[in-house]
Amino acid sequence: MVRLQVRVMPDAHAFTCRYTLTVPAGDTATTLALNLDRRFRIARVQAPRAQQQRVARVYYPFFGDTLQCVQVRYAARSHQARRITLTYSGVLTEKFFTAQVLEFSGHSGWLPFRPLREYEPVRYTLDVRTPPGYQVLSTTAPRRQRPGHWAFRGRTSAIEITALVGQHFARAQAAARPLVGVVKAGPALGRPDSVLLHQAAGIIGFYNRTIGQQDSIRAFRVLLPGTNRDAFGLLANATVITYSEFNTADRGDLLILAHEISHKWWGYGSVHDENDWLNEAFATYSSLLYLQASGDTAGYRLELAKRAKTAVGTPPLLGFDRTKYDYPMYRRVIYDKGTVLLAALHARLGTGPFVAVLAATAARQVSTTAAFLDVVAQTVGSDTRAWLLAKLQR
């Protein structure tokens, strides 16, 4: 459980945060660690019953950067819940604010996280205080609000608790269920935003009938901060599209939207090993399935052929060690080769059984390739499991 108490100073693009992590009784490790951006100033660390605490600089390969690591040691294994509180302050870099908004998100690196567990699902409460005249938007509606104070709760991955702070937000919502909404920093939505809303509703409807049939979306929010960097999906039934120009009438942008929405289901594999294909290849192929279902069969074939071409000559997916290769090879293996493998599984099984495999995988929140192979065996048989294992090893 994570509790966040945040005060935002928009004029300075600054914030202070009191972050409290409650570690459950079942976690008996004698050393607990939290990584935090080295640019932020830690004012206080509180860890009741801890024997020792220190802050050290560590290099974190996944970020390719040096972070500060708060290390807390206990005298013996504890079978009680433990609580660690960090109080710290910082300033957002220019990539994460505009004249209209401050973006606190998984990509702005504003939150601490346990090493190698940055995408671990957590339940959280978020309380944000702002000067008068500001609003706070998150992935869900506030559970409580009054001028200058906004309170949220939810469940998402550890670093992806999200808040947009600004004076003006434009909103639109689809008329039919599921309840799909678009929120944009600034005074007004444009026509591309209306097209995006329509497309998002169509994508979610398709996914609810297929990959999400056992765990469907009832409400979803697309956040458009306009900070113009990238796009990313969240476990919290939301996606953040930061591009200032984004038009889903274009196939490329439509695929981005469909890919990021599908991360509602595909986000449980570790990003530090080959299990990341359970996130990225599954999201990529889900977006291609939507393209095909929407009638763009030529686009489906073209996009799949692009990925098949780049997957040639790559290392096996099973056991892939991203630390031994450059980023382009990581993309070729985890995104492209994984997508081609799923397309081959689709061709082998046919659409009905293949969708059943995906739906079971999504519902079980599968996080390892071994567990996915088990789902395949249970859903469509051990022969297909053996076939798939051989493909993963080549």
C-alpha cells in the first residue's frame, strides 16, 4: 500500500511529497530499499523499528542513470507490516510541463520504487494540494475534492501513479458504455481529439469482446497533457498520450492508441528480462488484431510484414538478456519477434482458440513465459505448448 501527500507549486514547477510505503507482513526481508531520482532532495526518512538507514548513490541500468537509494536494515526478519516514509522535494524538468500543465507520471520519475519492482501493482491513495485556481486530474475521478485539495485512490504500477495539474482542462466522454473519456490540458478539444475519443471507444469495445472478455473495461480515461514526448498505457484503465499532434485517422497513431490501451491487460511481465514480451509483443499484436477487425486487412498484413523482416536473424526470445544488446536489438526481439510469434500461434490455432488463450492470459495477469506456456497447454493442449516452446527457443 502506498500513501502520497503532495503539495504542488506550479509557478516554480516544484513539489514536495510525503511518500509512505507499507510493506506487508509476508515480506520478511531484513533490508528494504527505495530508489529515487538523484535530483530530488530527501528531507527525512522514517522507518520505525529499523536498526540502520542510509542513502547511497547507485547506478540503475534499466534507466541508464545514477539514482539515490534509501536502504533500511532491520535486526531480524519481521512478521509484522512495516512502514517507510520518505519526505522529499523536487522540480520537474522542462519535458514534463507546459504553460498549461504539470505532468506527474511514470515517465517524469517523481516517485520512489523498490529496485527491479517499478511496475509492481500497488494500491494507493493520493492527496494533492495546489494554489487556488488549479485543478488536479488523475486516472480516476477524485473521491474527494475542494478548492486547493484533491484526493484519489486506485491501483496501478508503483511508478505510474499519475496527476496532471493545471488551471484549465477540456473534457469529452463517449455517449455509450463503456464510459470512455478524454481529458486535455488547455481550454478546448479539437477535431482530432473527438476522432480519438471515437476510436478509443471502438478499440475498447473490441478488446472487451476479445482479450478482455474475462476482465473487461467499464470506464477508461485518455489523458492528453500536451508535453509532446511519447505515449504510455497504465494498468489503471488509462493511457497518457503526450504528443501535441496526434491524429488517429493516421494508421500509425491509431496503432499507438490501440497498443497503449491494451496495456490495461498486458503489463505484468518483468521489464528486466525476456518476460517483457508479455507486455510489448502482446500489446503490439493486440493493436494489429484491432486493425484487422476494423477492416484494414491490408494494414494488418503490411505492419506484420515489417515486424517479420526486422525479426530475422535475432537471438531466441526465451532467455533474451537485454543487458547484452543495444536498444534496437531489444526492440527487434521483444516487440517484433514476439509479435511474429503470436501471429504464428494465431495462424496455427485459428481466431477462436487464439483469442481464448489471450483472454485467459489477461484474466490471470500472467507475468512469466512459463505461466503463459501453462495457459496454452490448459487452453489448447500440450502439443501446441511444445510447438510454442520450440519457437521461443529459436
